[in-house]
Amino acid sequence: MLRPVPEKLSIVQVTPYRRGTENPVNQFIERVSEELEGRGHRVRIAGVGDQVKKLLRGTPSDVVHVHEPFAPRVSSSALRHSSALNVATFHAPQERVLSTQVARPLVEIFFGRLDARTVTTPETGQLLERYFPASYELLAPGGTDRDWSLVAAELEGIYLRLAARRHDPAGDPEVRRRIARRPLIEVDLHMHTDHSPDCATPVEVLLETARDRGLGAIAITDHNEVSGALEARRIAEGMDDLEVIVAEEVKTAEQGEVIGLFLEEKIPRGMTMAETIAAIREQGGLVYVPHPFDRFHSVPDYEHLLDIVEEIDILEVFNPRVALTAFNEEAERFARKYRIVPGAGSDSHVAQGLGSVRVRIHDFDGPQEFLEAMRDADITRKHKNLVYVQTLKLLQTTGRPKAPKRRVPNAKPVRGGQPRKRRSAGSAGKS
């Protein structure tokens, strides 16, 4: 559900120069800001000498508009700390050797946080497309007779277009009030069994470990398969203190992986992202995007992520198996920007990693209640050594038959958690 677009926006214009300095970029910002304020928007200008990091983190903004965001300048710094919708305007049609040659990979990462790119001249657009291929929107022609009201109107249209893509954080208040009376449970939303080709954990071991560690629900997300999740759900029907969400981590043709939650049937791999999401929806499932910025996983690039932003129900903002903390930070920033419900999971491929990340939510019944419960979730992390867990995975899977026939010798549940109290019939309070 998308949030209605606010008529008035909070906008930060960031100049790479000191405010008040006479130059074309500052003139552009000042004139456009005047026009936008005349349209009722709240506009603040920041530049060299201002505490941009404090400004961006202290006061929520709808849009952060950076001008000439090349490193190492204040506009580039603003992109590092912004959790708002980011728009860039590139002005001068000249190459910057440091950014285009020496530090291009780093600059591309920061430019990857841009939600819209604009240029003030065709020459600037051509130059940028050569080094940083993307879509650049040409603003109204410049010169001494530039129509500032037209430029402001164009930028306002871009801002409102982006704002319209943000999700409505309110969700369904009636459902949220209903589940608020339910007890709290802890959930792990991302894990695998030996029905995944890169995992050797039997279903029974996973279930016993989950129960021993006090989890109230788990989402089994085997790669391109639901047989393990269906088997687990069948077995878990005899457990009154553990619920299994049938899910699947599906490999799309060229746009990375996506998880469907609350499925009943296997979704084939190799379809486009749009086709895969449609297949999830056909089953009444939820769209969960795992490790979205982990460049060592199969993930959609930023532009593909923007293509599906309205379709994402939950975005995984913490995954302990990502190699760099920055990848999780990028996911958290993206979720805040578009107000997407955040999620987390252990991505466990061995029982020892299960529950290392937990989401505490009110008990739920079905996908709608689950999504509403996730809006008020608390994510907790329990330290697990990544090298240790990855080594166990390699030891258990290397050189063994392909799943689902693979079995770990003498597999047993992993103990050491705080068992969850069993629910008596009707104690969950579902209504």
C-alpha cells in the first residue's frame, strides 16, 4: 500500500560551495529554492561549512537534492548520510579525473543511492552517460533568460513522482489493533534445509533446533524449492509452540533472488522478476527481498530494485551472512527512504546459525496479519561468528550428494537456547 503524496515537501538543497558564494550553481539553487518555497514547500540550503551530517540526521526530510555530487565534496558527503529520496543535478560539462578515472568504483556506489538524476545541459548529460551510464533528465534550458518557475515546476514534478512511490507506514490500523492483544513471539525469516542444494540440515533437526531456541515461527526459504517447507509444516502441526511459514527463495532470470512468503506451490526459477512477483501474488504470498545490496550474492541492481519498489512487502535490512556491514546499512537506508517494512533473518544453512537474528512480533494468522505485525517488529541480533558458521556449512555440504538426499551423519538438534513456553489450546489469543 502506497502513501498518499503530501502536497508540501521538506527539501534540502546541497551545494558543493559555501553558501553566498557567487557562482552559477549557487545561483541555480537560490532561484529554484525561492520558487519552491513560493509553492509552499519547506526548503533548506546547506553547503561548505555547514554541519550537513547533523542536519540530515536531525530533521527528517522528504528529498535531499545534491548538486555536483562528486567526491570529495560536501554534496557527496550528503549522499553518505541521507536517508531521504535523493535527487542529483549535474551542471558543468567537464570531466573530473579523480571521480571518473581514479575513484570511479567508489563514486558509482554513492551515485547508486540516487533516485533521480538531472542535468542542466545536453553536453553534461552526454559526458555523464559515458562514465556513469544511467537515465539523466534534462532540465529547462539555461542562459540569461532561464525560466526559473519552469525549472522549479520540473523539479517539483520529480520530487512528487518519487514521493508517490513511498509505502504507507500506517498499514491497516484495524488489523494492527486486533493483533496488538496477542502475545509476542520471536521469528526467524530466512533459513534453509537439506532441500536446498547448498544446505545439509534435515527438516527434523531444523524444527527441533528452532523450538529449543525459543522461536515461535520460522520461514523456511529453500532455494527454488518448497518441498522442505511443506514437510516442515506437516511435522510442525504436531507442535503447539512452533509455526512454519512456507516460503521459497527464487532465482530470477537476470535480476537476482526474491523470496515468496506464505506459498503453497513451488515457483519455477528463471523467470523475470516481474513474472516471479506475479507468481507470488497469485498464491496470496508476500514479496520479501533478501540481502538486497550484498554484491557477493545474486541481488537485483539498484535500478532493478527501483523498478519493483512498490511491489516489495518486506526488505531484509539485516542478514548476518553478508560479508560487509555496509551492505546491511544500505538495505536499512533504502527501507527508510521508501518506508518499506523492514525484515531480518539468519539465512542459516546450518542449524548452529538458526535464530542468530530474530524478529519479535505479535502472534499472527496468515499473511495480512503477519505483514501488519512486522510494522511494529523489534529486530534483535545474537552474535555468531560468520567464519565459524560458513566453515560448518562447507564441512556439511562439500563432496556430498545433491539435496534432498544429502544427510548429515547422526544429525541432532543444536541446543543452547531458551525454550519457548508451549502454548495451550487457545492461549495465542487469535481472533
